Amino acid sequence: MEEITAVQETLARTGYLADADLATVLHLATTMNRPLLLEGEPGTGKTALAEALAQVHEVPLIRLQCYEGIDASQALYDWDFSRQILHLRALEATAAAGTLDPVEAEKSLYDERFLLARPVLRALRESPAVLLVDEVDRADDEFEAFLLEVLSTWSVTVPELGTVTAARPPYVVLTSNRTRELHDALKRRCLYHWIDHPGLEREVAIVRARLPEVAPMLAEQVAAAVQRMRAADLVKPPGVAETLDWAQALHRLGASEIDLESAARTLGAVVKYREDADRVRALLDRMLTS
């Protein structure tokens, strides 16, 4: 379809190479105003897609990094307590004795100027924008329920100021490394896509697109070696991000082709566990030549 090809070409101009399936679900998510839930192994380009989407639409990228224990207030808003205290002291200093109205003083403490907007509230107020909810699987069930409500109504209520509704829904990308299963209700609200590691040809193309300074032979050899590492039963198989790091590291050392010595010295760019490094070193000669 022409629309899907156009999406692929537009993303490619940002350096992101999407296959037809991913381009299709992204096109549908943006035209249907639906959140896009991306799952896959770390380093497969989930976060990078949100960054590319923001570039394509020339809108800000607002990122909410999820973690264990995150709650709604950390995603929505907070109040600048230090400025509120200073404001209250200023009121007390300028008011004549006994004439400070407690009700009016309290109301002035919750003025817009003291509001610290967090990512979700910012995305609703500043839309059009891309809201990236990164690693949502790290959050708990209660936070998922909060997200579901926001994504269903595109609005939140700040008790002291009222309801904030997006003039138009932001583009929303949720990512998950699938450390736990997300609830069906959240999944139903979203369009879903699993991003797998790319095949050899596309991974070479990604390296060439993102790192044009890297020699073509080096790009092909690095991508091929990483493909073999993913089949080697590692604790954490390298993702595309590690492929790019390794290619760049070798290029910085002046390599135009990969060899055993330079590969061994730069393994820290591509494997991140001692057990993986030991296993790869034992198989490195075969990984580079097979």
C-alpha cells in the first residue's frame, strides 16, 4: 500500500528502518488516535520508534520512564513546595496584622505558577506531542489502571485547578520488555506490535543508515557476528543498540574490517554480562568466520 511505503520512507529519513508490519500498525495508531503498545527484547528499537515519530511530526517527545513503585502523582503533577512557602511568607510580611485572609491565602498557594507538570499532564496540555511511556511493565497494577483511565478519556483532574482535557489526543507509545504480563484491559485500549530482532539484511541497513561513516564491510561483519551471538544462548542477547555501539567502537579504533583482536578488545560494547563475555570469547573465532 502506498500509505505504508510512505510511512517507511518518512521514518527512514530519521534513520529508523521499519518493516511493513511495523509501519502498518504505526500508521493505524496515528490515524485512529490509538496508543501503540510495543513489546520485544531490550534493544530492538521500541524507544527509538517513539523518538522517530516525534521527529516525523515535528512535535516534542515527552518521556515517562516507569519504575517499580511509580504512582499517578509522579506521572501527573506536583506542587513547588519551596516556592509556595516563600509566597506564603511574602503574604504574611506584606499583610497588615490580623488582615491576612486564610482562605484566600490557601487558594493563592495553588495557583498555576506553582504547578509542576509531570509527563502525562504535559502531554495532555502541550499536544500535539508524543508521549512515550517507557517500560510500562515495571509499574504495578494500580498505575496501569491510572494509565488506562487517562488513555480512555484523554483528560485528568487537578483538584485545585479543575479538569485538563487534551485539545487533540497526543501520539502515545508504550513500551514493554515483557518482564511481566500487562493487563488485558490496557492491551485492548492499544494497538499492539511485537518487535523482534531484525534479520541480517535489515540490521546491516540499519547500521549503514545510522552510522554512514562506518565502512560497508565492517557494518556487514559486525551485524553478522551479532546475529550469531543471539543464537548462542546468552544471558542477554545483544540488541540493535549494541550492534550500533560495537560498529562505532570499532570504527573509532580505525577498523574498516573486523578481526579477532579488535573484536575481543571491544566486546564491552556488545555484551554486558561476564558470563556472556566469557562465552563469546570462547566462540569468537567461529562467530567471525562462519
